[in-house]
Amino acid sequence: MLVGLVLAGGKSSRMGQDKAALTQQGQSLLQRAQALLTASSCEQVLTSRNTPGFLQDRYPGAGPLAGIDAALNSLTSSDALLVIPVDMPALTPILLSQLVNAGQEHNLPCYFKDSCLPLYLPVSQKARDYLQTELSSGGKARVQTLLEALNARPLPCAKGESLSNINTLNEWQGWLQQTASGSETSL
């Protein structure tokens, strides 16, 4: 089963407000990310958010890997995760399908060469063990180190701008202007 995971538990400190709650055309970034995963053939969508009603990290404050760890530990080894951050509003189902297709074809984690996220990640004991070791030590593990440990496959991405994330209010306002002018399409 393909399970989607939205990483939405960050502090949004550079934004100055909760990025997941930012809205465009009546839809929050969180709602958009969840809909994107559903449109990308995910049979279930989880959201790592550390608030009631969402997936809780086993290692609070450990960043994106803590959300991935929580999701991996809630799934079976026959599942795979499609992981996206909440703050990439230009992602499309077509782009995510490329990750899923390559990951299923090679039975390996896959990501785009210029960005660690989004990520296709087959559920495996090796991934669980790696994350538990890294996160329980209290270190600041990164998604890139997970990819290296799992021999993930980097894929080329012709639409690199689709992998841009929104971190500041200026970036968000620029995104809104871009979409209002029709240079980006919505989901």
C-alpha cells in the first residue's frame, strides 16, 4: 500500500506564522498537500504535526526524520511512504508519480537530485533501525544522511522550480503573485 506523509510539524520560525495554515484560494497548504498525496494514488494520508489528531513524533524536536520515523513505525513492511513537506506548493501529482514509479521499479528509496524531499521510501527494518539509532542518540540527523544510508536513488528533475519550498513571508507573497498571474497551476 502506498501511504502519503505530509511533514507539517516545523516551527515556521522564519515565516513568523504556521506555514501549514497559510491559505490560497480557500485551501490551506496542509489541505493542498493532503489532496496532492491523494491525487498521487496514496491509499492513506498521514500528517506529522505533533498536535492532537495528527501523527506524533517519538522524538520531538528532531525535525523531518522524526516524522518519517513515526510514520514508518505505524506501517507494515509491505507498505511504502511518499513523503512531502507542507511548504512545497508547486509540487504536482505528475512529479510525485515519477518518484513512485522509479521507487517501485527499483524497490529503492528515490528522491530528486536537487532536493531530499519529496521522497519515495519503501518501509523496511533497515530504515526503522537507522532512524532509531540516529534519533535516540539526540543528534541532528538529516534526511540526506538517511538517503545515503539506504542507497537511495537520485532522479533528475526537469522542473526544479517545483521543488522550491516557502520559508518566509516574502517567498509566500511571491508565490501568491506568481500563481495569480497564471505562471503556476494549482492542484
